Amino acid sequence: MFTLTKRTALAVAIASAVGGYSQAAFAAEEAADKKSDDTEYILVRGLRNSLKAAMFDKKEGVGVYDGIAADDLGKFPDQNVAESLQRITGVSIDRSGGEGQFVTVRGFGPQFNTVLVNGRQIATENPGREFSFDTLAAELITGVDVYKSPTANMQEGGIGATINVNTAKPLNYDGFKAVASAKGVYDDLSEETTPQFSGLISNTFMEGKAGVLVSLAHQERTAQDNIMESRYYRPNVSFETQNGKQFTNAYVPQNFDVMVDEQDRTRTSGTAVFQYAPSDELTLTFDGLISQFEVESDVHSLGHWFSESNFIDAEVDENNSVVYIENANTGATDFIRRNYNREVDVQAFGFNAEWQINDDVMATFDVSTSTAEEKSAGDVFFNVIGYNNAYTWDNRDGSPSIEILGGEDAALRADLGRAHYNERNGWDREDTITEFKTDFEWETGLDTFTSMRWGGYYQDREKDAVRKYASDCNLYCGYGTDVPDELLTEYTANGFFGGVPDRWLTYDVAAYDAYRESVTGDTGYSDPQGQADQYTVEEEILSAYIDFTFEGDLGDLPWQANVGVRYTQTDTTLSGVTQELIDLQEVPNDPSDLFEVYAPGGVQPVSASNSYTNLLPSVNVKFDLTDEMVMRVAYSETLTRPTMDELNPATTVTVSRPNNNAAQGGNADLKPFVSSNWDVSYEWYYADTSYFAAAIFSKEVDDFITSTVATEVWNLESGAYNFNVRRPRNGETAEVNGLELAWTHTWENGFGLQANATFVDSDAELDNNSTESFGLEGLGDSQNIVGFYENGPYQLRLAFNNREGFLQDQVNRFGGTEPLKTDTYGQWDISGSYEINEMFTVFFEGINITGEETRRHSRYQNQFVRLEDNGTRWAFGVRANF
């Protein structure tokens, strides 16, 4: 066991009681009742006590709140922070490589949720504002708070929720404390076991007035993802097959690839904190967080590109979607090498001062800075060697298969391999955030008007993004250059899907590059150049707030209310570059591609600016129906600012192919999403670790931003070309209504059960029969059930999470103009531990133990887009407390 000082416990209680957060609660939890004595509370380790802590915060808060507390220092409930968040009512996640990455709350995706670490916004390497939870090691986290109904002192930005991630601080603990863990992680698809370890040391000095804490976590994982995909569907395609069948306005799949993505994932995270409390009235905190996350991806793929002019025969289903293709040998069998590398660095540093000015007034001052970098420009490869061949693709039963002319050996014909398409791509992004905060709280000492809070907030943010690209398609596209047989070797996919080949040819990318250079000399492929879609977004935010807390009795019914308003002003300056497209030319030997010709003089700068203000009221009311029952009513107005890459003022060509040209551009005049929110909840805490809760909510969002595609005619030197141009625009309105149910019950024999479900409905649901309809991305029902046993040294937990099917993208991220949907996905996880003694515990963990697969489709269910198998992971390890 370890101890928690009384003033820390009181600070947490005070922060919960006002239903929101002050910087005192998030950045320096130890500041509270400075007049208290040194009485200590005992914080007992264990699953039940983490449940009790989370339930206490939920019950005492005035707003709608959920949270997760670590079972022990260095022991978060799941291997990944997002995986733990999905156990919360209303929260669902998106995964990358089998690990939780993004969080959706109440149907609103990652861009709609403000993510804070210790009360501060953290920069992100992503194109927009969405935060990648897989960049944080779970071992460094002590708890996560999810605030669903805001108060005025909360940083604006989260229509879905405000999520605060807490890390440990030394003055929260009495004296010396150290924890360490080590485990091996086995991935069943890669059949590799890799190490993970973490450690934390904390100590206090000067009779508890000063403290230092450092922590470090290092994780390695060798993973394998098995994938097959058709990327996207092209709508309204009319064609005639070679056997005379005619089709009008059909949906045609673009390709069918099978692939294995071999990944080496490395994550190293650390924190350091120094705290000094020279008196009971003043606490100073200096803290830093550093995280490095790298994914080295190596993809081996067998691909077939569909072009209707090569179709000998075809069939469509009742939705006019092509489900069967017999392709002539003017098509091709491709051996594709690519990668999906990620290299992310995140740093965050801050200083916080809490000052109890007098018995009634508390002041908090906070300054912080954070940066995030993604370094992949020019390092994302896509290489193709192939040969002309015939094949048959069949998706009539909803499970796609492909048969290559010549049987299995046709995918192993090294003597036929010829060079085709090669490119280097990728982005460098840098996001920098600097924040200043000042918060004051006045305890009035009055009976009804009990407290007032006010403060100011300033943020300066800059996001720079540069894409680098190189291609030698003008030399090799069309399979005109022979490739030496010895360059190609056989590849066998482990644990692969049925109905498709599991052996094909692969090659070393560097050797292939060297061979092409030996044939034609340096073509510029080795030196990718910056592209015209680069951009810089500079954003300044100035906010001020005031709120009041009231309490009293309505007859025999105690009540508490927090009423406030937040004013915010946003100024954006946007800059980018553009390059004038003057013509499209045919590529020799490849009728499926066009070569882009740009005006001389290179790229030219473009810029724009925008400014807007918002006034955001909030009201949270809590009624204590009995000592065990609580009712809450809340109203608020919230905003989410536009995704930053959507503000890019330039327009860029993304696809140039005969009858399939596409471009995308931003919109510097976008306004923020603004939502009016209602919440009503009922909670019954009928035992220390048992409760039932039900909540209904409604959100009406104006100025909803949607990325729509419109056909534009571009007049070029060789004629007029139709381009499908994707741009974001304000204008839609979306209403979301939902019901949340949660039940937690523990029995005296050590068993316990947690169950919750979220049901959401919206008028913004995609109409499959209309290409003009608008749908809310991420909206869908979800359910959780967790059974656990904790008795003496034994602990066991079995968890199931289910997310119903939902709209992933209004316009498919993989290309085209059609939507992308994700099918219902359910996952079973298990964990257990045995405490050998007070110092050592052994444990195991299982992730996706039934090996479930993620499936995506386009507008209709039978329009297969992607099937992904991330496999099962097992971990075995030991944890030590000192």
C-alpha cells in the first residue's frame, strides 16, 4: 500500500464537486484545503478500489462525468489507454495495427473531442486536431476523466467530450515509491515475442515539501496485419463487356489486393516532475513528457487493377454493383511493395503555480508548450512489378475471391516480371502549441452562493505540413521494362485468408530502385520534392470565463448548480502553395494513367485569414434525491473548430486517369461546428462499489462541415477535363439523441460485473439511395460487459466490447467519391494476476483472444472494401512495488 495526503484527497473531492476542472484539479492535484492537518488517507491498491475511486468522482461531480482510475501506480486496466476508454459508456475507438488510436464519444469522432494531459492540450502529429492515444504508454497514466457536460472553466473544443489524462506527481505520495514491470508480448500472426518494460521512481524531501518523480516505459512489438481490399468503388460507370453485355450507371470496384503488413512498432515514453511547496499556501510544479513512437511497415502485396475495358464478362447485384469480373489478359497481375511508416515525436513541458491567496481565494497560474512531429515525407514507398495476365474476381457471395489464369503458380512467374509504377510519398508535419492560463476561485462562505470562478486562457498554435513526392511512372508505367529474375523471390503469407492466393513474388525495394537507376540513370526518384498541397495554419485563441456555484434545499431535496459562460475569440492565418495544371498527357504503354504537366515557374504562394467569436453558456444542476440517488440536468453550448488541414487555401490534383480525375482543396472561410446540448441523468449508488445509471442526451449541431465532391470542368491545353473536386463546406445541421445505461455490481465472494450500453440516433444518417445525403461519421451504438474476480492475491478479468456498424468516412479516405462504412466489430480481452507477496505480482493479458477481423464496405453491404486481421496478442510479465 501507499499513502495519499489528506490535502490531495480533498483537492480531488473539491474538483469533483464543481463538476468541471480547474487547473488546481488537473495540473496540481495536491492543492486544496491548505489549512488541513497532516492526516493521511490510505489508498488501497486493487480493482475494487479503482472502481470505488471512479464512482466517488462520478457521484460527487455536478456535471455528467465518467472516469477510469489505475488499479495501482503503473498498472492501468488495459495495455492501451484508448482500450480502457472504450469500457466507458458512450465511448468507442478506432484501431491501428490492432491498437486503440482514436476515440469517439457519443457518436462524435476524434476531431470532436478535446484531449488534455494534466489539463493541457497536447500537440498532435495528425492532419487535424485528433489525438493519437497510441503515442502514450498506459503504464505512465494514473487515470482518465471524461467530461460529457462542460462547465465554463473547461477549455472549449469538445462537442463530444473533454478527456483529461492524468500522470503521477511526487507530492501525491508519501516518501519513496518505486514500481517496475516487465513482460513479453506474443503476436500469433507474426509468431514473434517482444519485450516491454516500465519503471517509476518517486521520492519526497524537506519533510514532504519537495518531490521528484521520473518514469519511463519502453515497448517493442513485431506485428503482422493480413489485409485484402478493393479500396473504393467508382459510381455511375457505363460499359460494355467483350462478350456483349451492357451495363449502365454501375458501381465498379477499383482493384483487388491481398497483402501482409509486417510491422516493427517501438514506443518509448517518459515523464519527469519536480514539485516544491515552500508553504501550505504555495505549490510549484515543473513537469515534462516525452514520447517517441515509430512504426516500420513492410508490405508484401499481390494486386489486380480493374479497368472495365478489359472485362470479358461481368455481373451486377440488385444495387447495380459489379460482383463478378472475368478479366482479359490485357489486365495485369502485380507484385506490390509499400509501407505505412509512422515516426512520431511528442514533447510537452509546463510550469504550474498554485497560490492560496487567503482563506477564501485560490489562484492558479499555468504555462505550457508542446510539440508533435510526424517525419515521413518521401519515405512512404509504393512500388509495382507485374505482367499482363487474365484473372477472375468473384464477390457474389460477399466473400471476395480471385483466380489467376495459370493457377497458383501464376503468382510465382519471376520470368514474366516487368517494371511498372513507382512512387515515394509521405508527409512531414509539425504541430506546436503554447498555452497560458490564469484561474481564480473564491469560496464566498455564504449559504446559497458558495463560490465563484473566473479566469483567462491564451493559446498560440501553428501546424506546418509538407508532402514530398517522386515518381518515375513516365519511364516505366505500362510494363515495358524487363526485371531480372533473380530480383524476385517467393513470399508466403502466414495464417492468411481463404479463397485467395497465399504465395506470390516479392522483392527488395532498394535492389529494385538500384536496378531501375542502372537502366535509365537518376530520374529524380531518389530525391522527392515538396508538393503544392503543403500548408501552414497559425491559430490564436483568447478566452475568458466566469461561473458561479449555488447550493441549497428544495424542500427536503438538496441541490447544487454551476452556472457560467465562456467567451472565446479565434484568429487564423493560413498559407500554402499552388501550382497551375496546364495539361494532361497520355503515358506511353499505359492507357490507364495520365501524366500531369504544370506551368513553368514552380509553386506560387497563396494565403488567407479568418476570425470568429463565440459565447458559450453552461448550466449544470445536481439533485440529491436520497443519500444514494442523484439526478442531473445540464445545458451547454460547445464548439469544435475546423480540422486544420481543411483550412488549406490551395487546390491539388490527387488522381489523373482517363475518365477518373480528382482533386481536393481546403476552405479558409470555414466556421466552427457549434452545438446546443441537453443532458438528463439518474444514478443510484446502492453499495460502495455498485451502482446503476441512466442518461439521455441531445446535441444539435449547426454549421456542420462536410467534405462534398462536385464535378468541375478544367480547360487544359489538350481539351476540357472533368475533375471530381472534394472541398469542405459549412451548412449542414445534425441532431443526435442518445441513451446511456450502465450497471456495476460486486458480490462479497469476489466476483463483479460491469455492463453498459449506448444507443444513438441522428437525422444525419447516410441515405444509400441518395448521393446528396449527409451522414455523421462515427455514429453508432456500442455495448460493454466486463466480468471480474478479485479475492486475496488472485485477480481475473474478462471483457467484451462491441461497436455496431457505422459510417467511417463520408468520402472514402482510400480514394474515390463514395462513402466508407465499418461493419459491427466485437472483441474479447482477458487479463489476470497473482500477487506473490506485497512486492511482486505476476500477470498475463490477452487481446482479441477470439481473433476477430475488421471489415469495411462502401455504400452497400456487398460493396466489399477491406478485411483486416490483426491477430491475437498474449502478454506474460511481472510487476514489482518498492
